[in-house]
Amino acid sequence: MSEPSPRPKPVVPWSERRYVGRTVADIHGRRQDVLLAEPHAVLQQLAQWITPAFYIDLGRPCNSACLYCAVPPHEDAQGWVAWPEIAAMIAAGQACGCDRAILIGGEPTVYPRLFEILALLKQSGLPRDHVMMTNGLRLAEPGLVHDLAAAGIGTVHISVDTADSPTYDRLSRSKGRLAQQWQGLRAALLEPSLQVYDYCALTAINAPTIPGLLRALVDLADKLQVKVPPLILAVAKPIGDALRHADELLIAPADSAQIVETMIELGNSLGVTVGFRNVQACLLPDHVARSVDYYLDDFSVEVASGVREPYSHTAYWHHPPLCEACGHRGICTGIYRDLEKRYGHADFHAIDRQGLRDGRAGG
């Protein structure tokens, strides 16, 4: 394995960075338009942990520099979110019926006013069940996980991509911090009031180490005498750094589906729930119920008016003509444009309503 690339130097000095802000807020709702024939109980539960929720985007600063990052913080001229925008995001989320926030970045645990945000959420009538999307490094600090849980964090979405140190170094463009990340995961699993799941970016670099990751999760849970956290394999999206480093990171669609299927089967044998994102139903028709995309309703709202808009990520994908005859056409996001440019669409094909049941949503 090659040596990890050094952490990129900031293009814009920190002193000159200004957070531009966003006119829309992204929302995680629960899908009502997908009638799964046999929903997976653990993934249904996971969806309940994180929905209905609105994102609070804290800005781009991060204590890591992951090779696959969709929002590269080391190159972005944006710093932390301006404090007045936090209240606007909370109001927009509440107007959409959300009862919790998802804190994202960058890396939310390094945001200097993190606990003030949690206090503001409580003052706004949202005291609990918030979600923290984190790389887990700071969770290793004594007492931090407990303090976050006491302040209203209910679920930790932790991005643990491997249990292999050289692989972690290469993906994170750092050196020697894997043990710290796993210590953070350990602390989260030991906090009784927290729900925890592992959101693993699946790339060509860490794919060979995923079986070891599954076994390491089982070993850690057994040692701590806690439940094994669900593992969500999110195939790397051709966005941001993942597109820039596509030659190192991206996997052909059929190959990524095969890796996910193998990990689902291994997870079954180990007692670990393995779900996935960013894999179309036609590639895994026998595992439609494992697609987290079929449990979550992602959309955006205009912060100023609260009006619903198409999800901000829809600019990255589309439905080619071959999708028109597919039984999943109305609920599948389609294909990432840059993935199609790279690999074509020979791996994709129209299927019937495999994994779905007949009837109308809500019927």
C-alpha cells in the first residue's frame, strides 16, 4: 500500500475565511412512497433515530482531511457558520415538522460554540434526540460523549471506514490516529443513552479491509457487552475530493454492488446489520430492503420561506432512458452523472418491482 498523501495545505488562509451560508436547509424525512415487501427492522429503527430532522451545517473546518470528502474543508474559503444563521436553520426545520437536528460540517465536534447550539435547540423546544455526524476523533476525550448526550445528542453517526491503520492513514491523509478514532467509537458505544451506527465510505482503498472492520465491530461490542452497531456502506460519491481522486477511490457500479452483497452475507453470519447507500436497486435486487435510501426522504427547503424544493444533491444524478421501464423508476434517485461518464451504464438495467409490494403509499 502506498504512503498516505499529506494533508493538503489551505488555499485560503484561516484568517480570511468567511462562511457564505446557504439559502436552503436539507431535510431528512421518512419516505412514504416506498412500500417495501419486507422492511428490515433494524434499518427501520435507524431511520427513526435520525428522522424527521433538519441539518445544521456548521461550516467547513475539520480535524481530518478524508480523501473522499464531498466538501473539502482544506480548500474551501468558508469558515464557521455565522451565529444568526443557526436560528434561521432551526426555524426552517421546525416549520417542516422536524423534531431534531443533524449537526454536520466539516466536523461538528470542533465547532467552538457546539454546546451553545444544543442549548439553543433546547430553548427552541427541541431538547433531545439530535444527531451528530462525526469522524469520532474528539469523542475519545474523557467526558465529551457523556456531556453531548446530556446536552441532547441522541444518535451518533460515526464515520469509521476501516480497522486497518495504514488504510486509515491513507484515507484520512494523517498518520497514527486510528486508535483514537476507535477509542471515540468505544466511548459512544458505552454511553447508555446513545444510539450509534457506523457510516462507512466504501472506496477502492478500504474495500479489502471491510471484512476486518465487520469482525472488529463484533469484537469490540462483545468486549464492551453492548449491541453491535449497524454498519452502513455508503459507496463513495463522485463529488468533491472523491471526484478529484476518482482513480484511487471509485469502484465500478457492479463491483461495488458485489462488495456490498458479500458484506451483507458476512454481516448475517456475524450478527451485524449491514445496509447500504448509493447503490441502485437494479444492482442489488435481492437486497432492496437493505437500501437506506428507501427509508429516508431527502429534500431541501428555502430557509426564508420554508417552501420545499428538490434535494440539493439532485444536480449530481439523473435517470437515463433505460430507467423508464424500471419498476423502481419513481423512487430511485438514478445514476450519478460522473459515475456514468466514467463507467457507462452497462451495469444498470430495468427491473420489475422486486422488493416492493403492491398498493399505494399509506394504503
